[in-house]
Amino acid sequence: MSDAVEGVPIAYVARDVLRLSLATLAANLLTFATTVLLGRTWPPERFGQFVFLMAFGRLFEAIADGGLSLLVTRQIAQCRSSASTLVPVLGLLKLGLAMGMMAVLGVVVGAGGVAAPLQGAAVLVGVMVAADSLHGFLGAVANGLERLDVVAALRVGQRLLSFGAAALALGWGADLTGVVAWMACASLLGVLVGWWWVATRLLPVRWTGEAFDQLGQRVRQAWPFALLFAASLVYGYVDIPLLHALTDSATVARYGTALYVVTALMFIPANLSAALYPRFAKMDLRDRSDATSRLRRALRLAAGVAVPAVAGLTLLAHPAMRLIWGERYLSSAPILQVLAWRFGLECLTTVLFHYLVAVGQQLQVVGVLLLAIVVKVGLDLAWIPHWQAGGVALAAVLAHLTLGALLVWLIRKSTERLP
């Protein structure tokens, strides 16, 4: 069999990943530049509060997403002719979910989920998260159409607006709440521009009664994706609120500086999955050997990215932290060296994750994620009191090892059912 994923030569997949990686590199650099700007300008306590609020807000994003982003990508990839009628209906539903997310977050914040001095900023972070979720839905539509150039353009535009807003707010001496307010306004502006552009240039929208009649069916299809997205968010962000609750904002800042360096590189596994997911969704699973062979080839591609990245981050952690964050956060270099292994594992697990989702194993993946969350939270609670930020980093790596092992087990189990 030739080197292919879903009948497409692996070189084409690598080409798509490379194109999207180069384009979205600008978006990630802008996001990273925003956090570095804030981290270098603010004292550790205030920057730690910002890191905590961003993680806290992301925990609510599952409500705004509702599983619709993964659903719309898979539906369009499988039946592109339905896109012009499917997108407007799901888009309205998405808007309603975003508003619902804001209501839930407001209730939690008002009930004391966040300390009183940070409550205003927490609500504004919620606005940012809701806007980013709406913007991500547009990217999911473009991904389903395999227009990765559009995905990249949407990301770059949104990040550019956020960076400009943060820089202007800091230049005018705004405090934490003021900076977040400016960034929230920029996110809303990006959503408006993005939706207008997609609806008028990328995908002519058609409103039909049949699409609304099928709304209930779409909701039933989306709820497994919603559970999956919720479990993914909790797994990804639960450690920072735990660290904030058990230590202080300065410790959160120390962990956050190392984490943001790794996060800046997460576009690599994200783009890899963006290129592979539509192809996995269209893959013919009637041939067991063909399906497993294509998955192995995708994993080799991911490993080819992960190994040099882990080596580079491990060897260059100290000079990288000094160059990016300054002497203030040089003590975070060992944390970056640990998190480098998390990044390498992320490159591999994202392929396993999206393969299983694409072939309809969403609920099984949710179960795996819940087990990984239990491991991660348990390790956090045990290690944070002793090793603080270092304990969180070690827990993240071991939890990812657990997740990867469980995903491999699930793939083997599901493959046994194939003809």
C-alpha cells in the first residue's frame, strides 16, 4: 500500500500541515507576544491572576461549544453539499449556547467562585471565551471544507486584534480588568468580521425549513461531541485553578510562563489534527489492515515532529526562559523541561484522539478522558503541596502518559470489531 491517509498521499497531508503551520505560526506568535507583554509588564502576582482567570474561563467553554465545532467539521467533510444550509442553523444554536455560557459563568462568579476583586475581570474573560468559541466554529466550518488557508486567516486576524487591544490598554495604564475589557471588545469585533466574511465569501448561506426541521437531529448528534469537548477542557485546564487554590498567584505565574512557551508550539499538533481529521472522517473502515496502517503512518508523521521539539525544548530551556521572560522567571526553566515531554506526548495523542472521534468513538474517548482527569487531579492534589508548580508539571506528563496508553488500548479494542 502506498504512503497515504484516506487515499491521499502522506506527502499531501504533510504539505497541508506545513502550509497551515506556517500561516498559523503568526497567530500563535501574536498570542504568545500578548502574554509575554503582560508578563513582563505586570508583577508576578497580577500576571498569575491573569493566568488563573484565563484557565477559569476556559472551563466554561464547553457550554458555548456544545459539541458543534467537531460535529460541523465531520458533517461537512462527509457531505459538503449540506454545508450552506447546515452552517446557519448550527450557527444560531451556537450563538444561543454562547449566551448561555455567559449566564452560567455569571452565576458561578456571583456565587463566590472567584474572589471579589477579580469578579469583573472574570466576567470579561467569559466574554472573550464566548467570542473565541464563536470564532472557532467558523474555523471548524473552514476545516470541514478543507480550506486550511481560511482557518489560518481567521486565527491570525483574531490574535492580531487581541494583541493590539492589550498593547493599547497597557500603554494607557489600564489595570487587569481594563486590559481584559479591551481584549474582550477586540474578540467580539473579530467574531463580527469573521462571520461576515465566511457568510459572504466562503460559504453562501441558504436558509431552509428542512434545515430547521433537522435541528433536533443535529442536537442529538452533537451531545457526544459536547461531552467530549467538556472532558477535554477539564483535562486541559483543571490544574491551574487547583494550583491557584493551593498556592498563590506568583506560583501560578511561574508555572504559566513555562506553560505558555509550550502552548505557543501547540499549533503543531493542532494543525496536524486539522489536516488529518477530515480525512479520517471519510476513511473506509471496512478494511482493518488499511485503517491501522494509515493510523501508524500518521503517528510516524507526528513522531517526526515531536522528537526534535522535545529535544530542543529540553536543551534550550534556560536560555529560552531568559530571552523570553527575563531573569525574573529563569527559575521556571526546569518546569519547561518537564513540560517539553508533555508537548511530545501531545503530538502523538492528538492523532489518536482525532482518529477515534472521526470513526465515531466519542463516548468511549470521554470515558478515557474522565479516567485521565482522575489521575491528573489526584496527582495535583498530592504533589502541589510539596513541589508546587513542579508538581503540576510532573502530574501533567504522567497524566498524558496515562491518556496515551488508554487511547491506544481503546483503538486496539475498536479495531478488533472491524472486518
